[in-house]
Amino acid sequence: MLSFISQWTFSQTTHKLLRKGNKAYKEDNFAKAAEDYYKALAKDPSNIKGKFNLGNATYKNEGYDEAVQHFSSAAEFAKDQQTKADAYYNLGNSLFKKAQAEEGKGLEKSVEAYKSSLRLNPTDLDTKKNLALTQRLIQMQQQEEQQQQQQEDQEEQEEQEQEEQEEQQDEQQDEQQQQDQQQEQDEEKKSQEQPKDLNKEEALELLKIMDDEEKKVQEKMRKAKGNGKKPIKDW
């Protein structure tokens, strides 16, 4: 009798805390609701309704990591099929919100939760809709990643081609520079081997010197003729 009374009092206390939590939840006071649900679970850790409602309260309060834990526990330990299906559905929603906060990472886990819910309740339209939406988002995400990868590959290829082109230009410039240097050396060598053309002033000066020299030679020849014997005259 004492054992029965103790269990009944314990159950009444847990139920009372759950009702207080539900009241706060309806008033959108999700933090207070979560507090009451925590107290109820502290007295009865196996209470599925407490786990489920605590998951709802933390979800509404944007505590998605914590909501995932509570809905996972509710889905694992729920006895009836509908409660288990609802827990998986809410787990899928929590995982979806968590993935959104992490730039789309982990959407596949949300898909698995929705599929688990549909196995238990195949006719639920909300679960089907959320599953289709999540799968579509994953497909778009994969397409975007593929496009981004293609763009990165194209940029890498263009960069490589640009580097090769610059190397080729450098080689051509080096080759041209070597040719120019060789041409300069050849021209310099040629200029050393051949006399340089005289400009106008130098040519006139040279002609003047040659004229003077020629006059000197003619003068010497004239003097030499004057001092010599006269040739024999023919009769």
C-alpha cells in the first residue's frame, strides 16, 4: 500500500510539472516550459511525453542541438507507432534547422529522419513535403558545389595557361635579347675590320693634303728637269 501511494504521488508530481510546462508553452514562454519539462524528467527520466515536449520547447527556443537530443530519445523509447513517427518528424525538422545554421551541412541526416517517420506513417503529407523539399535542397547544393568546382578548375587551368604564356614570352624575349646582342657584336666587329666612311669635312681635308703632296712632287720634278742636260736635237 505504501509503495503504491509513493508511486501515485510521484506520478502526480510529474504530471503536474508537465501540465505547468504545457501552460507556459501555450503562452509562448518556451524557456519556462523547458524548465518545467526538465523538472518532470528529473523525477521520471523515462517519461516519453516529457522528452517529446522538452524537444518542442527547446526547438521553439532555437536550441536545435538540444532539440535533436530530446527528439532522438523520444523516437528511440516511444512505445506507440504514432508517437515514434511524430518524434522522427520533429527530429527531421530540428536537423533541418541545425543544417541551415551550419550553411547546409548535415541535410542528409534530416532526410533519414523524415524517411524513418514515413516508414511508420507512410500517409503523412507534411513529412512527404518536408522530405521532398530537403532532397531538392540537397540536389541544388550538389549542383552548386559542382559548378563551383568546375569554375575553380577552369580558373586553375587559365592560371596555368597564363603562366605558360608568360614563360614563353620570357623565353622569346631572352632569345630576342641574345640575337640583338649578337647583332651588336657582329656590327662592332665589322666596323673594326672595315674603314669607316669619311664625312664631308674629312674628305675635303684629305683632298687638300693630296693636292699639296702632288704639287710638291711636281715642283721637285720641275727642278730636276731644269738642272739636267738638254736632250740632243735631231737634225
